[in-house]
Amino acid sequence: MSIGFGAGSSVIAPFVVLMFASLALGVRGTESIFKSFSFSIWIFAAVSLAMFYPEWITDVGGFNTSVLIVPLIQIIMFGMGTQLSVKDFVEVLKRPKGVLVGLFFQFMIMPLVGVSLALSFGFPAEVAAGVVLIGSCPGGVASNVMAYIARADLALSVSLTSVATLISPLMTPMLMQLLADQFVQIDTVGMMISILNMIIIPVVLGLTFNHFLHGKTQWLDRIMPVVSMVGIAVIITVITAAGRDSLLSIGVLLVLAAVLHNGLGYFFGYWGGRLVGMDEQECRTIALEVGMQNGGMASGLAAEMGKIATVGLAPAVFGPWMNISGSTLANWWRRRPLDSEESLKQESVKSVNPKSTEQQINTDKN
């Protein structure tokens, strides 16, 4: 039995889910730029399943699937830790400017963007708190992948993600207490403990694992990206199913808020970097780090608060959109030359054809 959107939905539901699943498989099998969207399309398939058949997701044989959220996030964060090393943190000492600029926009500007959007759209209190929560979280590990695709500064991206994650037990609860307490009661100490348990401890364990067993567990390097993607898909599916009724009433506005929040993050990150004299590669990095928050962390905190169906809605909506927009922006940037490449190209033209350069100078004089 299905609970659909309206009359006839029980007929179209399987076709919608099958359409997205088939599209994801088809795109994955190509070598085009659209290949990077396959994960996002799988998310659409999972969300469609959750919207049409929520009762299949929320309770499986008497098992409440929401209890899977925190363990899955811990596994994902452990996987992130296995990709880090002490060298990544040494990079911070080499380039503190980039990290400080990124942290400023991530923890000072984006939470303010979140609360502004929550108030402007007039969301219900707990949904509004979720919008503030996603804006108060550090950058997600997906930003590192997008930085690689965009030919941004990958070392800076990893350093910024790592530092932001490590200071999140202090920053995120403090920001929530300051900005979201008007919507829901915030247990600041409890949230700090949750972040330590859910994010920091798994990352440190992964970092330790990588330090002592680096190169000895190649199978783990191969499976962790897949495990992480599956984990994220499960988390979003469970939250969508739990909050289906609320999504039906405010879904469009929440999607619009996600687009605005994400877009403003890219805008402030990129032009904020330009404002302080950072180069193109660094600006791309800051933009992706500021625009793409750790939706998994926000989802886990919503689950820990016992408000997965309301506070957890924003992370469930923002997460897929960030992957879509991040992939699109990264692929667009990848096809555009960096400033340094453009300069080298011009120098190459001058050295190959000095007469044309001399003619141009004479033309300018005339």
C-alpha cells in the first residue's frame, strides 16, 4: 500500500522511481561531464521512494530506521579521517590566510544567511532551526571532491575542511544558541558532546588508522567512498520519509531557501577571497568550502535532538541540492583557465610570434 501525492499516484510512483534509477545508471555509464551527477540522480530516486512510500522507510519490521543516522555519520566521518594525515594540518601553518578567510565566511556569514532566510520565509520554528543549523555547520567532505574537479587548491580545501570540523564542537553549538534559540531550545553542552561523539572521535580514529596503516589497507580506500555515498543516501531517504508531510506543505519554499543559501555561500566565498587578494585557485576553493556545508552532521544533530522530521528537513533538502550545484560549478570551472594559465598562454603567444606583439604595440602608440 502506498501513500501518494494524490489520485493516481500509486500508478505513477513506481515509474518515477524507476525513471530516476535508470537515468542514474545511464549517466554513470557515460564518459561525459554528466557522469558526476549520477550520485545526485540516485538521491532523487531515493527521495522519490521516500515521498511515495514513507511507511516502507520509517519502520522496517518494527525497526525505527532513524536510529541508523548517527552510526552512518560516524562511519562517514571515519572514512574522512582515513583520507587525512598530519601533513594536511601542517598546511594550515603554511597558508593561514586562506584558512582564516574560509573560517570567517563559514562560521560568521553563513549562519547569518541561514537565520535571515529562515525569518524571511516564515518557516515553522523547528524547520527554521534546521536552516540555521545547516548554515552553522562546517564544510562537508564533498567540497574536497568538488575542489579537485574544479582544479582548485585541494590542499587548502582539505586543510579548511579539517580545521572547520575540529572547531565545530565549539562553534556550531555556540552559533545555534545565539541564533536558533528563538526557534527551539538549544542544549549547548549536549550538542557539543554529540559533535565530539559523532564527528571528532571518528575523524581522529580514522586519522590514527591512516597514520599507522597507510598503504596497507587499499581495500578500505576503495570501499569508503561507496560506503559514504550509500550512507548519505540512506540518511536523506530516512529523513525525507519521516518529514514527508511537512515537506508537502513547505517543500517548494525550502528548496528555494536551499538554492539561495548555497548560491550566496559560493558568492561570498569567491568574492570574499578576491577582496583580500587571493588568487583564482584559492577563491574557487573558498567558494566551494563556504557554499557546501556538512549536511550529514546537521542531520545527525537533528536526530540527536529528537527532531529528525522537522529540524532534519533542511539538511535533507539542502544536501542533494549542494551536490547538484557543486558538481555543476566545479565542472564549469574545470573548463575555464586559471589566471596563471591565461598569463602563461599569453606569454607563449608573445614568444612564438614577437612581430605580432610589436605590431600591437605600434598600433597602441598610434
